[in-house]
Amino acid sequence: MTAKKDVLDLAGLFAEDEIGLPAIHAINLKVRSGEIVGIAGVSGNGQSALVEALSGQRQLSQGQIFVNGQDFTPTRGNFARFKVFGLQEEPLKNAAVPRMSVAENIAFRTYDKPPIASFGWWMKPGPLRKKAEDLIARYNVKTTSPDSPIEALSGGNVQRAILARELSGDVDVLIVANPCFGLDFASVADIRSQIMEARNRGAAVLLVSEDLDEILELADRVAVMSGGTISYVSPIEDTDRNTIGQHMAGH
């Protein structure tokens, strides 16, 4: 059996919080193709800062991110080039423009590319709407119209719409943070299924979640964050809830 290759490599990541104190420090972690690594931890132990650093919302003070062996800086162009996609916590605040339509939000990744755009800037409403309709149907997004503002959707349907955007092309790396927080049972099942399908298609998935049951259900390996760093990593079959919980508590 061919060994799966390392796709996402976090090498010695350090970042500071808003007042200059360490937010994350010495983060070292690799995620292989076709693998879900779940990051567990009590809220406030650096998970949000790590996701912000990976998404370009927080500057690294030290360290490098590698994707498929190449140095990766989180910019819009590099997300497309390196096929890095994600679903952030509170997507209406972090991954969408609430008053813009579902179709426009779904097009954020592709609005300047054919068939939606010509010459890199001339947007065509027809192809934009057609792509949105296709993805709305494929990802079971319940909305009265592609033209409805995305803020009018339920939480689960906002998540589905953002995942539709992020998973609609080839994905090498998927970074998701608390993807099912506050959602109903049907939405949770849908979202987790999409994450598993991305893994099964070969994506390297980093799942940051405060729901230990979610990590135990989905992850191939678990990493625990405590005090801004990763304190424990194990294949999911070689650990248990009690051991993970002890590391989450800093023991």
C-alpha cells in the first residue's frame, strides 16, 4: 500500500495576540492526503488564533506553512493556486458578506474567472446564477432564491452554502473550524458528510473542533492544543476520550 504524502506542514508557527502576548507558539503538525487531523482543546487555548493564521487573518511572527512541499503564504491568489479551502467559525462574520446574495457569496472564489468573468473583471450574471443554482442543488442549500441575502438563511444552510463554494473545485487542503456548532441534527449530518467526502477524495483536512465527539467520529488522528501549543498527537485508534481529556486539561 502506497504511503500517503504530507500535504499540509505547519513548521514552528508562532503568532501574537492583540496586545503582543503569545497566541500560538511552536506549532508543528503535518496532515497527509486523505486524512483528517482533528485539533481538540478547551476554548481559548489558541485554536482560533491558529485558524486565523492559516487563513491570513493573523500574521505569523515565526514559522512557515508548506503545502505539498512549497512555501505557502495565505493570500487569495495562493489559496486558489495551492487549492487550499476552508470553513471558518461563524461564517456569516468570517466567510460571507451577509447582505450580499447567496449566488454572490458562492461566487467569491470564482467571480474573476471563466465562465463567470471575461478578461478577469467583466462579470456575467447568467453564468454566476447558473453556477449558484447548480451548487445550491448539489449541496442541498435551502433558500427561496439564489438572489436572497445569505443572512436570511438558517445557520445550517449558511454552512452548506459556504462549503458548496469551498468544495466546488479540486481541494488539496481543507481547514474547518467548529463546522457544526449550534446546528440541527440534519445539518450536522450533511456537513460532516461533506467533510468526509473531501477526505475520501484525497484532501488533507484539518478539523478544529471543541466537540470531542465530532473529532472522535471524523478524525484519523487527534492533536490536542493546550496553552497555545500542540501538546499531544495520536492516531485515533491508539487513544481514548479519557487520555485526550487529560491533555486538554493540561495534565
